[in-house]
Amino acid sequence: MAFPSRSPGALQPVPHLYAPSGARLDATDRKILHLLQTGARDSIQAIAERIQLSHSGTLHRLRRLEESGAVLRYMAELDEAIFGDWQVTWIDIALARHPADGRGRFEQAIAEAPEVMEAIECVGEFDLSLKAALRHAAEWPALKAALDPQAEFIDRARLRPVARVVKRAIPHPLLDGDSA
């Protein structure tokens, strides 16, 4: 399956996709994942009808996708406006060079910080990007102190408050071409 060529930067043919367990995801699996990303509350029967598979076959595949680690959890996507003043801020962090054994403590602090919604490791000028809920940028020093109390990991940081979301790609573009 290939995506139609729309521009010089258009997606190329879909590579083989694999679940974390190593199981290869076929076209039917990708269709199910696409449908889950766009409507996780759909019934098994509704998904089965959309992919033209029996209820039991769909249920079996869905359980296999869950067990393989391809489906981590089911959740609702919320409108960020409901949180009022608690704006989303991306915090780009350049790490100080340090022994690898201490990095686990820092990542555990990130995992336990309730303000941090997401943390990704990056390549380039910054090593990590944290998606955090802060009332304003003045709360960063307190969060920084909670994450790195000995000031041994964070070399520098750049805060990027989110003004608005222009695009959110759901489902993942590699699943979009397999939609039912």
C-alpha cells in the first residue's frame, strides 16, 4: 500500500510495522489500530463491520494487539481549553554530561512529576522535551528544582508555551492509508 504522491515531501510506501513484541502487523491489524485511534469507544461490532471481519475475529485480533503491546491503553483526547490557565508548555532540556547510572534518578523524577504529561528523548541541540502543564513560566524554577534538586542533570532549558494547536495527527499517518 502506498500513499498518493501529493508533494515532494509526501509519505512513501508504508514500511512493515511491528508490535513491541516483534509480531508483524498486517493490513487488518493496521485498520483496527487506525479505527481505535479515531474512535476507541466504538463497539467491537462496529469495528468488525468497518473492517469486514467477524465479531469474534475482530475481538481475537484486538486482544492480540493488546497483548503484543501495540495497544497500550484506551483514553480520551480532551480539549486543552477546559484547563483554563494551566497552559501546555514544552520544555526543551540540554543535559549536563554525567555518569549514565545517575540518569535513572532523573528520569524517575520526571516520571513522578504530576505536571509533566509527556517526556521524549531528542537528537540535536536538546536532549529531552517535556510537555508540562504550568500556570505560567515562573513555575519552571520550582519544577526544575523538583526534577534536579542537586542541579547535576539540567545544563540549560528553553520554555515554549503552546499558543494553540494547529494540527494534531490522529491517526498516525502510517495507519491512515489502511482506513476502512
